Amino acid sequence: MPKLLKKHRLAFLILFLALAVFAFFFSRFWPNKMLQRYLAVGMGTFYFFWGLITHVKSTKITSDIVFEYLAMSMLAVLLLILITL
Amino acid sequence: MPRVRKKYSAKSRYRPKKKISFKDYLNNLFLPGKKNRYRPQLLHPETLMVLSFVVLGGFSLFNAIRFFPSLADKILGFASNIDVNRVLVATNEERARLGLEPLQINEKLNQAALAKAQHMFSEQYWAHSSPEGVQPWNFIKNAGYVYKYAGENLARDFDSTGEMMVAWMNSPTHKENVINPNFTQIGLAVVNGTLSGFNTTLVVQMFAAPGAVEFKQSASKESYTLPAPADSSVGEIPTENIEIDVVESDLAKVGELGMVEGERSVSGRILFSPIYLTKTFFLLVVVLIILTLIYDAFISKNRRYQRVVGQNFAHIMLFLTVGFLLILFRGGTIIP
């Protein structure tokens, strides 16, 4: 794991910052649930493209990986949207 | 003598079925190996999609309880622990921070607040103005209160008074009402009921400053057109003599401080709050995924599997964030 972190240091830093910013604004926007939903969709979209770009840069990408990131993003977004309903 | 191998056609009813034990099933689900292409089945995109449907199904099931009112009352109860006395104290504390005079409870405003809450339940809407155009000011007027300034704050489904006050103070328009120096009196109502099929606790705050007019308790049909307020929840009328209809409400239950508290839940106590039930279910899903990702990373590293899959660490970061937000998530809605 440390080797992986070292290799993709910048990518993980970007992801960490993006998730931290997202978490901050998601809490800050409460109780405006509509804004929270938009934010959740934005976060899911970002994560999906972050995964693709990171893998494309490391020249290791397959359809399985694309679908894996898509499914992970969708599940995360679904959980956050449903909790705001 | 050569061994004869039995052959079974594809359509043979005697084709032996390979039994998968529960242990094999769990191994396949959580342990990376040859059978699942060195990735736990749970982390495969198709399984994640199935899991999404399970999440959706579980959520729908919790909400389906609302179609069985007696069951919903027994199992879910009402989610709110909001107390009218605390709402008044918290409101006046916010005003005291700015050096403003505390608001005084007014019985007519209490009646207006209760009438508004009950109107929302009976007409099934959640807004400052009803679909037929009934304004908050109409309830104040009907309670026999003549105002110079008036305002309304609404909230629903908050777990506690503190959370509700934080939400109001985070909203500029609601905060404006709470700390408006023009307001001197307040009416409060906390009412439980069913809104769009959901057990809901509505909180209504009616703020006002009395106008210098005389009341005339008559059944006069004189029209009374209130000016459209600049803000949807704040109104002002000129102080002049106006004849109004006074409607005595017999719906109020007056509490210790003369504030109105609506009917409580049937069960009298909360067995499971809907929001906590949903949160617990979702958190279980998140924990399951995180633990599977950690286990997968650990096993694949120890067994030195060479595979091309998504970044486990990134997925863990994502679901830790989701789990963190689910834990911190608070219910409650206010109208912007």
C-alpha cells in the first residue's frame, strides 16, 4: 500500500482534498437537501473520472475497471441521495 | 481395463448438479481466488449493481411501512423530541446574543401557529402559502391578532430543538425572523401528523409586533387584503383601523408557558426513528464494502496476485467519506 501511495502521490492527494472539500460542503449545506444531492452527484462523477484518469495514466485500464469505478460511484451517490430523501 | 467415463448430454435430466456449499459461496463473495478472477465477487461491478438494488429495496421497504399507519406508529413512531419551551428559550437566547429584547408568548399567535400546522396536515402541503393561496398572515388575522410586522418560520422532521435552531440560524431568511428587532411577540406550535404518508413533526413559529388597532369581534365580511411581503415569510401592514373577523380556535392545547403542543405519537415513545433505521442499514452496507476491500487488499498482497483492478485504497477513501457523512447526517427540513 505505501508503494502504491508513493507512486500515485499526486492523484491520491487530489482525491483526498476533493473528498474533504465535498464532506465539508455536504455538512455545510445542511439542511438544504437539494444542494446536498447535487453535491453527491458531483462527487460521484468526480470519483468516476478520477479513477479513469488515474488508470489511463498508469496505462492499465480495462472495461472491468471502468465498470468497477462506475458501480462504486453509483453506489456511493445512491446512499447519499437516499439518506437526504 | 480402461475406465469408462460417463457422458451426459446437455439436456440429460441426470446431469449431476454441482452443489455449492454456503462456505464456498462466502469464499467466492469475500475471498479473492481463481473462481472469482482474483477479486471478491462482492467487488465485481455486477454485484455492486445488485447491491445498489438491495439498498434501494431496503430503503423502499422502510418507506413502505408508512402505508400501514398502525404498524408505522408502533414501529417508527415520531422522530422528534422537540419541545416548545426549548424552542422559545433557544430563540430568545439567539436574540440575547445580539442584545435584543426577548420575545413574549402571545396566545393568539399560538393559535395562529397551531392553525397553520393543522392546515398543512389537512391540506397536505409544506409551504408558507397553501396551494389555494392562503398566506401565513391569514392565520394570524383569523386568530384575532392585528400586527404591524409579522413573520413565519417553518421546520419539519428535526430530531431536536438544537438541530432545528442551528438550521434556522444557518438560513439567512429564517435567521432574519429570529433576530428581527421589530418583532416583540411569538407564537409556537409543535404538531405531529401525517404529511404525504409520512409521520411528520411540524414546528411553526409566528413572529409579530402588534399593530395599534382596535379589535372588533364581529362577523364583518369586510375584505382584508394584506400587502405582499418582500420576503415570503415576513409581512408588514400599516397601522390603521381595520375590521377583522375573529375566529376562535378550539383546537389548541395550551402548555405550561401558554404555548401550543400538538398531539404526540400513538405509542408515546420512539421505538425506531426512520432516519436512524435508514442510516444503520446504509452504514452496514458501507462497512461491508470497506471490510471486503481491506480483506481483499491484504489477501492479494500476501498471495502476490497479479491482477488489474481498481484502486482499493481509493475505494476505501470514498466509502469512508460516505460512512462519515452518513453518521453525521441530520434530518429535518426548512423551507428556504
